[in-house]
Amino acid sequence: MSTLPDSSKSQLNNGKEKIPERYQDIVDEFKTCIDDLENLVKHAASLTGDELAQARVMINQRINRAKKFIASASETALQQANKAATSTNEYVHEKPWTVIGTSAVVSFVLGVLLAHHDQKSTR
């Protein structure tokens, strides 16, 4: 049973949903950028003079677009992480004993499991 306020729950859920979407957007943008750059490099081999200069400009523009997109996506992920950290901080300050108790129980269970595992492996 969670005791987080509904507003914090919705913020955390929205953040969880957006992070994989933004990650996939970044991956897609990177793949598209690489494909575009490969095509430009292939065509640049046969270019001369002004055409080659234009190809360089196109490559630089494509790289700059990719950088801006990735910076924007990174900013979104950072904002979501900050929201999650803020919600967690608020929860810990509102319910410190719940957090301490939960941490103690989890630590105890892990200790018992690890001790049991160590006893099995030494036999």
C-alpha cells in the first residue's frame, strides 16, 4: 500500500512513461543522422568545388540538428529525473519512519538471503 500523494504518483508515472519514449526518440534520431551522413559521404566522393562545399554545409547542418534534438531529449529526461527526486525527497521528509522501517526490513531480508547463500556455497 503506497502512501504517496496522488499528485506525486501521477508525476512519477508520467516520468516513467516518458523516459523510454525519449530514449527511443534519441536512438531513432541517432540512426537517422548516421544514415543521412553516410548518404552524404557517399555522394560527396564524386563532388568537386562548390558541390563539395555544399555537401560540407549539409553535413554540418545535419549534425547540428541532431545535437539540438539530443540536447532537448536529454533536458526532458533530466526534468523527469528531477521531478522523481523531488517527489522522493518530499515523501522521505513527510514519512521518515516509514522509509526507515522499510529500509530496515529490506536490509534484514537481504542479509538473511545473503547469509543463507554463503552457507550453501561453503558446503
